[in-house]
Amino acid sequence: MQEQRAERPGEGAGIYFSHPACLEHDPRVHMPEHPDTPERLAAIERELTARDWLGWTRREAPPAEEAEIGLIHNSAQIEGIRAMSLAGGGAIDGDTFVGEPSYRAALHAAGAACEMTRALMAGETSLGFCGVRPSGHHAERDRAMGFCLFNNVAIAAELAIRELGAGRVFVLDWDVHHGNGTAEAFRTRADVLFASIHESGIYPGTGALSDVGSGRGEGYTINLPVPGGSDEELWLSLIEHIVIPAAQEFEPDLILISAGYDAHRDDPLASCRLDTASFAEMARHVRDLALRCEVPLGAVLEGGYEPVALAQCVAETLAALAAEQPAHSAAPEAMLTSRAAAQIGHHWTLS
């Protein structure tokens, strides 16, 4: 593929990482009605092709090395998924299935996150996006769950810290489901700030506002559960008045987004009411944070199960990240943002 010059956010587009193997993972082999279909990624690529990839450079992702997966996951989990795939696949739990191609797909999904992080930390580009499957943010150290096999964004964050010179990494998870695997990976750490906005009362049932991490990591987990039916006003209020001030005070060397799109109003797995434009606006807020902190920004695809809405959301996210249009400022939503500020304000200066 022909490459183009990488530039600062707001000055040009970034690099989009993926691999054809990510289309081969298909849980429907074992559960015909499973919502995580290859069509999700195919729809994204059709939409981006129709928009001439919005000026983003495409790059095929290598497979992750086992040592890279092992930054987050133990050897028993890695070998278990490999062996199950080689044996033809099966059910890990009632939601999570492995087929013969799934281990290879998961290696390339994690490999995309690692390759993106290397490019970001080397200054090759300041913007990256991983269009990959299977997702990762539910996967814990010794457990695959919630459609997720390996925790792509957690592996990327750990790689940045251990091998690529990052002292602090900020991870924002805007998937509608709590990123329990990422939260647990860094629960006792002060070098990763993890923030999650998610619908309360749905899978996986974790992520209470009162859970702020533990030990040396107390305060470095920000959980912002929202009620079903929540719309752009609340999500953007939490981003602007809670997440962004805390992250700016944290002074990260790298920003990563667990970019799930299942809070969209058309998504079948949750009941939040975001529009396509809502994700573009959240992306602008995070991009502006990256500009102020003068650090690179990467995103890794998580959920989003209505393919047309997902494809449009990803395209608008990529456009927003690379454009110069600033984020809009909004007044804080009175009740829930104030309640969150009372909790998070014990650890961070919010304004």
C-alpha cells in the first residue's frame, strides 16, 4: 500500500490498521443469531471506501507475538484459545465463541493495536485507528468473555509503557458496556488512567461510580455509569466536565480510545440514544485534549452491532479526528454530572 506523510492532529489524516483475518472470525458458526458478525467490519470498509478513506492511510496489521499478548494475559488463556481454535472451536461461555480462524483473527486484532501504538510512539503518525475483530475490552487476564478474546487496548497501553517509553497512558472507553477487562488490568496502577462511560444495569454489571481503583491505583479508574435512554447531552457533559479535565491533569504521554459504537440509538444490544454526530463530537473533544497535551491518539474498535450505523459512526469519527473543527462546549448536565463530579473530584481537579 502507498503511504502518506503522517501529521499532527488537525493537520492531516492518520493510519488505519486492519487485516483480512479479522473478517474470518464468525461466532455464528456456533450461534447463528450472534450479533458480532463479519458484516460489521465489512460495512465499515465499504463506507470508508465510498469516502475515499477520508485521506487515511491503510496498513495491514501483523499478528501480535505471544509475548505481546502475554503483557496482559496469562499463558493458560493464550494456549486455551489457540488450542480451541485448532480443534475447530466451541463455546467459551454463553456469549463468546471461537471458530477455527478465531485465534488468527485475535492475533491480528491485537497486532493492529500494537503496530498502531509503535507508529504513534515513534512519531510516524499522531492519529491511528484499528478496524479489528474480535473486540477486546471485556477480556481479563485469565478469561475471555463478552465476545472478547484478547484485550487489544490494554495490550497496547502496556506495550507503550513497558517498551515504547510512555510514562502514563490515558484510556477512554466509550463503548456502552463497561470495559471490565481493561479496568481490572490497571486497577492498582497509577500509570494508566482508565475512564469508562457505560450504560448501567447491563452486561457485564461492573463499573459502579464508587469503583475508583484500589491501592496505588485509587483514583485512576473513573467509572461513569449512565441510565438507559441517556442521550448526547449527558454523554458529552461527562466527557467535557469530568473525563477531559481529569485526563489533562494526568498529563498522559499517549491517549487510547476503546471505540465502541453500541450506545447509538439504533444498536440492538443497549438502550442509549446517541446519534452518529455524537461520536464525532466526542472524538473532537478527545482530539482537542491530545492537541493540548501534545501527544498521539489512537482508537481501537470495540462494539457496535447495527452495521450501517456502525460504519457511519466510524467514518464520522475518523473525519472528526483528522479535521480542524473544534469541539463544542456545553453546560454540564445538572444532576448526573454533578453527582459524578462529587465522586471523581476527590481525586482530580474538575472545572
